[in-house]
Amino acid sequence: MRAHEVVLGWVEHEIAEGRILIGQRLPAERTIADQLRVSRTSVREAIRVLEAMGMVRSGVGSGPEAGTLLIADPSAPFTAAMRLHFATSHLPVDDIVQTRTLLESWAVEHADSSSPFLKSAALLLDAMDEPGLETECFLQLDAEFHVALSQAAGNVLISTMMGALRDSIEHYTLDMIGNLPDWSAMAMRLRAEHRQIYDVVLSGDPVEASALVAAHIEGYYREAGFPSYQKSAAELARPRP
Amino acid sequence: MRAHEVVLGWVEHEIAEGRILIGQRLPAERTIADQLRVSRTSVREAIRVLEAMGMVRSGVGSGPEAGTLLIADPSAPFTAAMRLHFATSHLPVDDIVQTRTLLESWAVEHADSSSPFLKSAALLLDAMDEPGLETECFLQLDAEFHVALSQAAGNVLISTMMGALRDSIEHYTLDMIGNLPDWSAMAMRLRAEHRQIYDVVLSGDPVEASALVAAHIEGYYREAGFPSYQKSAAELARPRP
DNA sequence: GGGGATATGTGGTTAGACCACAAACGTGAT
DNA sequence: ATCACGTTTGTGGTCTAACCACATATCCCC
């Protein structure tokens, strides 16, 4: 086992044992190196890996921003990999729409209407009603809302995948709104659809909720000027009407 | 921008420009360091990141196994992150079954029956018929078969997610076969079901294929001794009969 | 008490050296 | 001519030791 893998194993172990909690600092690089009898070089290689996976964040200097912090929620490792992935190879928008539709319509269909994540979703909806909200912020809240909805189904994997998609989707959406003739009208429409979806999920009508979500996603991408996206997303997700 | 990020950017650029192809070697660490005017240490940190994401593989010595090879198909970055993720936090089996069922039944439903991936799938089926095949190898081929099926739908994201799940699933399946009273009987049954699914996909009956896949996955997990898994996977994937 | 110089501790980076390994190359004996 | 064995070459793997930049904490002088 290579030296930096020893370090990775040690960190994983420390986390599993609860000796390092989220938000806490890892020991200094020199300390870890000394403790594990490896060079600081190897410790740094390990930290680069953890950083790439979104598990830690390094900062120089002193004070609360300095040192290497553990910032990983369990779903984080996904995100970084996806980000680099999408930075390298641009995925077909159709694929993204299909996948979003599949995952999200499944999620709302299996959502627990008493899930605390729905309360988060409601707060996000309120935040999106804020007048004079920056477009960028709106899109961020939009993405958050969809992730929160997905979490309500209680499937860690599905939530994780949606969370991974979120950041990547923001990139596309920002590009897309340039194609829109009237963004504020679109924002209004999105707000209304979000409310409708939320209400139906809360009222416990899985089938209707699923259909609404599919239509919502499909409509968004189509109106934002992706003519290549022909087929109905709803149909793709649920081809047997 | 930190030094190792410069290296990462350079590698991404070289890949995007087509100067480094899959299966080819990156320049030697010392060469890259020299060329980019950074230290070899920084080059190594960048390579560790790429390695963690499954994009490259490093080997010492000389010859075809040596050097740093680019092995990334577009879906690779997922895998490593997932692996570390699963190593840290054990996911509920139910979640995995649900996700597999959702992704795979969608994939076969939208499979292109003329896809070259189906030819790969056929070869894998033949390989699984090999008498005296090690259990471990069989499970590997099994996983490969499912990934190949998923690829036939032509959605990069879905294929990617399935590919990411594959390695993780192997871990569980290996544990599971210990619970089986008669592995060779199960293997026989899996072979038969695989053939059946393959035939139906090839014949172009999406609905039937989807149902078969769901039943196949569900049956496997249930028989392998996960009583916690109660609900029908087929029902989960397609709750409106 | 205030304010600026200094000490401390952090990650970021570099240079240079050695090791282990595996293939390719030479050189010798047969 | 051929084979076997040592040598060379080039690769990643590791380590030491030093310096830098940065941000806080501390101290000492005014």
C-alpha cells in the first residue's frame, strides 16, 4: 500500500471512529506525517484526493479559515467528480433532461409527505418569492428546491445523484436564460409550477405529482431554447400512459 | 491558481485537444514538471487527483504496464468517488435495489436494439456459460452484462450511474452468495433470466423487457437473504400497473 | 491603553536525492 | 548463432530540508 493510501485509510478510520467531525480541522500536515511515519509529501497527496472529492477544504494562514477542514456530508464525494467530469466532456442536454425527469418523477412519486425535507422545500419556495432577487440566486434556490424534493423520498442514492446533478445543471441553466425572451415571465411561471408541485406532493397524490414534475422539467428545457429536445420528457419517464 | 491545479488544467486541455487519447501514456512526471515550470511534487498531486477519479492509472517500471496511462472513458470519474463513498458509509440495500431497478428498467425500455453494446452483452452471456467459472468471475461478468444493457439506451448519464454502481454492487453480491443454499442453482437461474432479458430486448418489446429486468433484480436480492427488502422492485419502478 | 513590530503556525512550493521495479540492452560463454 | 546473465535506462514512489505567503496571536515600546 502506497504511503498516501495509508494516510487516506487513516483519515477514513478517524472519521468512522468519530474522532474527526464535520466542521472540524484535521491535524496539521506535518503532525499527520510525523504520526503516521510518512513524509509530508504523501500526506499532501492524500489531502489532494480528499479535496478533489469534496471532503475537505484547505486554507492557509491562521484562524477559523485556516487549516484543513472536514466539510463532507455523505453525498459530497459525488459532486466534485461530476464537476470535473462535466468540465471535461459536455453531456448532451437530452441525457440530462431524461435523467432529471427519471429521478425526480420517481422521487416525488415515492415522497414521504411528512418528510422534513418538504419543510425545507417550502422555505426555499418562500425565498424564491423575494422581490428583486438576482437571477443567479433564483436558479440556485430552484436547484435546491428540486434536490430537497428528491430527498423527501428517503433514498440516499437518488438524493445523492440529484445533488450531484444540481451543480452541473446550474451551469446549463445560466446559459439557457440568455435564450429566453422574457426571463421574469419564466420566473413567474416556475414559481407557480413549484407551488403546485409542492402542494400536490404534500396532499399525497403521487401519480399527479410525478406527472407535474416531468412536465415542469420538460417545459423548462424546451422553452429555454433547446429545440434538439423533441420528445416529451414526461413520456420518456413514463412511457405507458 | 495552485500549482497542481495548473497541471490539472493542462491535462484536461491536452485531452480536450486530442493530444492524449485513452490508452495512451501521459508524459513522465519529470517531463510535465519541466514543461509547466512546476515541481514534480505538484505534478504528482495532480496525478493523485486524476487517479482518484479513475482517469489515469500509474505503474512503475518499464514497458506497457509502466507510466501513467489515461484510462478514462467518460463515465470513469464517477466510480472512484462512489467507491470511497460506499467504503465510508454503508448504503441501505433497499436503496440500491430501488435505484438499480429504476435505472435498469428505464434503460432496457429505451434500449436501441441495434446498439453495439448489445453485442457486447451477448459475448458476456457466452462467457458466463463457461463451465467451471469462478463465482467471483461470474459476478463480475454479471455486473458487466447489466452495465452493457444500460449502455444500449444511449444515455451517457444513466450508463455512468450504472457503471458507478457496478463496482459497489459487487461487494454486496459477494457477501450475499454466502447466504444462498445452492449457488450453482442460482447461477443457472441467473443465466436463464439473462438470456430471456437479452432476447426480449433484441426483439424490441420494451415494456416486457423492463418488467423482466425489474423482476430479475428483485428476485436476486430477495433470494440472497435480504428479508428487509419487502416491496416488489417491479412495483417500485413502475407503480402504476 | 494603543499600536506597531515580532513570533507562531498553517498550507503552498520547490530542489534534490534515493529507492524499487521492469523492460531493454550488451556482453559474454557455450 | 544462440542463450543466459548482468548492466543500463527510465519509470513511479518516497523522503528530507528548506523556503515562501499568509493570517492570527503575542509582546513590547510609546
